Amino acid sequence: GAGVSQSPSNKVTEKGKDVELRCDPISGHTALYWYRQRLGQGLEFLIYFQGNSAPDKSGLPSDRFSAERTGESVSTLTIQRTQQEDSAVYLCASSLRGYSNQPQHFGDGTRLSIL
Amino acid sequence: AQKITQTQPGMFVQEKEAVTLDCTYDTSDPSYGLFWYKQPSSGEMIFLIYQGSYDQQNATEGRYSLNFQKARKSANLVISASQLGDSAMYFCAMREGRGSTLGRLYFGRGTQLTVWP
């Protein structure tokens, strides 16, 4: 596909369980980003990967959150011991490079609901 | 302090009319980029338009234009000839060009635009 692909599109899980969200960026895009969008809110930055550089993890809200990316391909965002406040839409984006003038292209998101 | 401020939670416009969505930003970085995104009820984020801090002219993309007033730190989105399909949430976002925050987009809280016939 031509766009950013995220899976699953929806995830419902019980409090305390671990979840793993997947993002497949646009082919050739070296930069990848994760954001969180709570209901009725703007997007909140979580983490940024640029090529083989060390990721910018400064937006991760707690040590229960982690993300990995292998090379310039798929990324996974893992939330351990989920809490109800983790309920949100998790959006992944990619851009051609990490330059400030490059638009970020977003996937459709994963809607995460914690019971 | 908020990096991006959108003061209009909701806006209404009649079809075929023009509408301006407000955005102000706060940064001390001389190099930055400003973006507008559209988010329909289906949830996807659609990139609309970009303005660089060093661009001399206001950006335009079809019916979208960005009214960039650098001294006022303002980057308003103008939609001309509104269409029913323009009804959506609109987000203003900024990316700083240097420093440790390079990469992230700062988003405003959004403006819900409703176009009525």
C-alpha cells in the first residue's frame, strides 16, 4: 500500500495486560513518529525515530511505554501493564526525512480501549 | 506555555463562503515549520499545507492558503469556497528546526469546522 499502515485498528484489553501496536511506514521514509490522541484532544508526541540515530523518547509518558524500530521499517509500540488512562487513539506517522519542512503522513491509528 | 494555540473550538460557515481558522504559535527557534492537518470524523489525519519560517510568501494549496504573520506569530488557515466535505476537525501544528525537540510536531487542540448548505 501507499500509505502508513497500522494494526490492529481497534484493540480492547483488560487493565494490567500488555499491548503491542504495529506501524508500517511509507516505503522509503526514514523518519517515523508515534503520537497519542485522547478523546477530544490534539495529538501528543510520544517518540521519534530517524534512520539509525538514537530515538527521541522524550514524549513517552512513563516507563510502561516503549517502542522499537528495526532499520527503516516496521515499528512497534508496547504498553505494559495497561491503565485506563492509556485509552486513546495511537497514531503513527512517517516522513521522507527528519527535516522540519517535511510533512508527516499519518496512518489511520489504533483505537485502544482499556477496560 | 502552549506551543500552539487554537482559540476557536468550533466554527460554522455556509457552503461556498470563505472561512479563517486561527492559529498562534510560540517558539524561540528561528527555524520552524507550520502545518495544518484535517481530521474528518473517520479519524485519519490529512496534511493540507505547510509554511516555513523563512518563506517570504504565504503558502497556497488549491482552496487552502496560510496567512502567515511572523511578527505576530500567527498562521491562520483560510479555506475559500467552502464545501460540505470540508466539515472536519482542523489542527495547526509546528515543528522546530533545531535542538532536542527536532522531529516532534506540537499540535493545537483543534477547531471543529461545520459547513452548512
